[in-house]
Amino acid sequence: MIVCRHDIAVAIVFLLAIAATYALYSAGLSGGFVFDDFSNLKILGKQGGIDSWETFKYYISSGFSGPTGRPVSYASFLIDANNWPAHAASFKYTNVLIHLVNGCLLLALFIVVLRFHENTLRLSRRAQWAALIAMVVWLCHPYLVSTTLYVVQRMTQLATLFVLLGLLAWLRGRRLLAFQPRAGYIWMTVGFGVFGLLAILSKENGALLPCLALVLEVTVVRRSRLAGPLSKGWSRLCLVAPTLLIALYLLYIAFSVGWFNDYHGRTFSPFERLLTQARVIWIYLYYWFVPHAYTTGVFHDQLMLSKGLLTPWTTLMAVAGLGALGGVAYKLRRRWPLYPMGLAFFLASLALEATTVGLEIFFEHRVYLGSGFLLLPFIYYGFKVAKPGVAIATSAVLCAVLMLLCWRGATLWGNYPLMINVWAQKAPESARAQTELARLLYESGNRREALKVLDAASRTIPLDLQVRFTKVLVQCKVDTATEADQKAAVIAANQTAYRPTWFNFLQKGLVWSSDPDCKGLAPTFITQVTTALLASNKDVPKNSITYGQLAYLKGVSLLLSGKEEVGFDWLERSLQGGDEPQKLMNIAGFLATRGFEQQAMRYAQQARKKVASGELYGKALAEAPLLPDINDFITVLESELRDKHQHRHSGKK
């Protein structure tokens, strides 16, 4: 086999691109863990580390990020650490390596798709360069920095990796159908089965593998002379049926919730989410085609919901624009099929996360899989119509700009305080961004600066409970919590749909309200806030997480206020929303420290029974206290109860 200079040049550029991408991302390896990293990774140290088959089974069974538990993703974290706390650099390093592997797989997929498009096994030189440049653009695009350097988003990366492998196996099978049909069907079926399962067990949107294959089949593959005839039975069973099942599942969610009813724990309905996603998709496309070094990162709670086609008016424009985009793509399907392929692949990749599933509205990592094919048509057809020198020069400039932006984005991720400052500035209406900035300032000793941030945020978003409540907490430590601000927090609570993610900062309010150093704040404030939240969320079921958390907070605040009878009643009510061992032990621990040992014993014994049953999994297992710790707690309680009994008995004598 003769290797020409052109092939050597392509190989050199490929290796340089891989090395350059790693060098760019190395600027972000110094960053720490953020947000969801902690809740997902702290399980590593739950039983003193993962050092046996039993602790491994416990760890793998504790995944709670999705319905499957995502065991493949959780297992991958053991590459970097088997205990907690751990160093973030190792996790980020592995994420960067996975990103590089995904880039290589994407290049292989580009090459195979372009072979089908050009009806040749030997791609033209322009097509080879187009595929390579498209890979470099994807690898170095700054919009993917947050996915790559956010440790827990390895779940997205791994799902993408296995989907790409599944598509490559399927395309190999499609080629083999032309001369080895049996081998072709084996490649396609096994590829879908093995890589599809691994993708789903990494993250649930791996289930989109058949849908994405169907997009490639309809737009490019079935038109090619390289592809052998595909059995209608296999196509219906393995491509069409899974796609229809996903579509029916998405419709089922909308109808089961109610198109105009809010999801549990959310402030929007399926109808509102679907309308809002039309605008969100345009935001994704904007940041992809107009790259920025800095975005709002992981803070997107400031995005206005679409309540109707004209509320806001940009909703109608977004919906009409997507329709027009689809119409143009349809018109181009024969002459320039890569355009409809790129658009359809992108939209299909968002099918689960940008439709009726009740997830949060916006996250950058959702474009990681589908963005790969967005620029390939422009680069490929650009190389076909432009002079070689012009095409190479333009590509070089594009890659250089993206690399600079990628490096700046990675550098930002390597400096957490600076990153939060930038995100807070870019998203002044994001309660999460402002409260996180305030937290950083407070913990670094700049308490008055933290209060200034919260003062400004409370003026910008006056009815946000998270901002108002956090402001009251900081006030009580800096000066004194004012009645006006406490009242404003209660008013905000009375107009707010509760989010279970708020439990931690509300619980912090419980602790601080009993702290002598927290001036002007009393447990009655927590009672007022939880009462207002229960009133504004009166339609939530009694067996929901929302009701359980709010009832628990109210019960504890009442006990702290000396209202024992009604406090115990609310604690019992909280168990209707779930009697997880963690909640039972929280109640038991609280009661034990306040002299209610007998009541504490009852809750602790309930917790022990549940943990000992071995029936816990997912989040309940991840958060459950260890059985030896519960037993130690009960032993101490038994000792205290015996001492009390003996004291009473000796007193009578």
C-alpha cells in the first residue's frame, strides 16, 4: 500500500489537533468539583471507600441521576478515585481523554457518512479535509468546555461515546449488506444491542441511538450505492419501532401530567416547556454558530418561560423559525442532503431533553452529542465550491479562533471563584448565580460584600425565595435579620412553587435560627416560610417529596419554638412524603438532642429496619445512613433511656 504525501499531511494535522486540544483543556484541570459533582461522587466514600465486591455493589446500586441509575458512568468514576473526598484533577483529566476519544470516533463517523454520500470507499481529498476540520471544530468548540470540565457530565460523554460506536457498527453492517448480508445484520443488531445498552446505562438519552441511525438512513445512507438493501422487517423492528416508542413515551408523559398542569417540583407545564424549548434550541444554535469564550455556564434559571405563542413574542418567531428551517432543509434534501441530515441529527439528539420530559429548561451539555453534524455540511460543501487555498486558509482561521476561545473557557473553569463572578455578571437575574457568588464571598470572610450581592439580587428579582431567604440568613450573621426582609421572604414563599433542591438551604435556616450568633432570627420564621410554601403548593399530593420536605421543616421549626404537640404531628405527616432512612434518622437525631429519646428510638428503629431489609436502591440507598451507625445510635439511646429510668427509680426510693 502506497502512502501519499496528502495522507501524511492529514495524519500530521490530526495528531496536532489532538495534542492541541489536550493542551487547551489542560488549563482547566486545576478547577475543583462543582454543584452536582458533590452529590454524585460523595458516595465513593460512603462505606470507607470502594475496596471490595460488597462496597462496589453498594456503590453501583446507589446511582440516582436517572431512572437506570447510570451504573456505567458511576463505574467509570472508579478510574479516578475509590474514596471521598478526592482530587478533581484526575476526574477532569479522564473527561478530557474521553472528549478526545469522542472526537476520533466522530471523525470516523464523518468519514463513513461521507463515503456513503460520495458513493466511494476512497474519499476525495476535499472530503478528507472537510471531515478532519469538522472534527477539530467540534473538539475545540468553546460551547463544549462546560460539558468536558464538569466532572459529572462524563455521563453525557460516555453516552455519546457508545452512541457513536453503535452508529459506526450499524454503518459497517449497512455496507456489508451489499455482499455479506448475514454478517451485515449481525454487525447492525449486535452493535445496537451492546452499544445501545451501554449508552443507556451511561445516560438515558443513549436510547436515541436507533432514532439517530434512522436520521442517517433516511437522509444519506439509503440513497447510496454502497449500502446493500435493508430488510423492511429489520428496519421496522430496529429503527422505526424504537423511534415510535420514544415518541409515544413523550406523549404519554405530557398526557399523564396534563398538558397545562405543572410538573411536580417544577414551575412549568409540558405545554410551556415545549414552547420554551423552541426558543432554547435557537439559543443553542446561536452559541454554536457564534462561539463565545464565556457563557452563563450552568446557571440558566433566569430564562423566561413561554406561557403562550406571544408570551413572550419571541416564542412565535422561534416556532416559525424552526418550521422555516425544517422547510429549507426539506427543499435541500436531494441536492445537498448533508444539510437536512445535520439539522435532523441535532434535533433528534434533543428528543428526550428538549420536549416533554420534566427536566430543567436549559443546559449546555445537551448539545454535546447532536452538535457534531451541525457544521459538517457547511465545511464539506465549502471545500467543494471554494478554491483549495481559500478553503484551507478559512479553516485555519476558524480553528485558531475556536482554539483561543476554548482556551479562555478552559482557563475560566480552572479558577472557580473567577468563574462564578463571570457567570453572576452575565446572569444578574439568575438566583442560583447570585446566591452562589454570595456563598463564596461569605465563606471567604467577605460577609458584607455577600450581603451587597444579595441586596442587588433582591432588587433585580424581588420575588425569588432563594435570594430573599439567603439574604435573611446572611443578615443575621452580619448585623441582624430585619423584619422587613423576613416578611419579604414569606411573601415570596407564598407565590412560589417549591423545588425539592431548596431543602438544604431551608434546613440551614433551621440550624441558624437556633444559633445565638444569628441575630434577629427565630425558628418561627422557618415556620412562617414553610406554612406559606405549603399554602402556595396546596395541590401537591401528600405522598410527594415536596409535601414530605415541607412538613418535616415545619415540624422541626415548631418543636424548636416549643410547640411540641403540633410539631410531632407535622413530623408524622412528613413521612407521608416518604419514610426514607435518612429522613427517619434526621428526625431521630434531632429529637435525641432535645431530650425526646423515646420518640427518637421509634424513628431510629424504623430506619434500621429499612436499611437492614436490603431493598433500598438509588437515591434512598445513597443517602441512607450505614447500618452500623444506626446501631451505634440506638445503643447510645438505650443507654440514655436506662440511665433516665434508673434515675427516676432511685428518686422514688
